[in-house]
Amino acid sequence: MPRISPAAAGGRNVCAFLDTIAHAEIEGLLAQVLDRLTRMEERQNVQSAQIAEQGSRIRELELANANISALKGRWVAVGAVALGAIGGFLSRIVAPGILE
């Protein structure tokens, strides 16, 4: 921004007046910028808390899913052994002569 000399402004008092107006405008704009930055920081803090909460919920869901998968795998193995035992038992009772 070009500097206006006191002589070009019409005297020392006019130049001081113009400086005061420019300073007031800049202060107002700075206040707006600082207000916006403050609101942005507040939103960022809220979002950080939400992200942390969602991360912990995702971890809990992953652990629950892993536990369920492990239990399913165990029950599949138990079911396969049980079906094999039942099949062996039934084959001896129902059809003893077929296998021999």
C-alpha cells in the first residue's frame, strides 16, 4: 500500500486521521480472522474427539468380530467331529453288513 505524505494528504492531522481509519479497518479484519480461526480450532477439537471415539468403537467391533470368527471356527470343528462320530455310529447300527 503506498504511503501518503502529510503534504499530499493535506496536512499532518489529515494523515493521522487516514492512518487511524486504516488501522481501525485492519484491526476489524484481524478480529474477524482471529474469530474464524478460533471457531475452526473448536471444530477441529470436536472432530478429533469424535474420531477418537469412532476409532475405539471400530477397535471394539473388530475384537468382537475376531472373537465370533474364532468361536465359529471352533464350533465348525466340533460339528465336523460330531458328524463323523454320528456317521460312524449309524453306519455300524443301520448297515453292519454293507461295509463288511
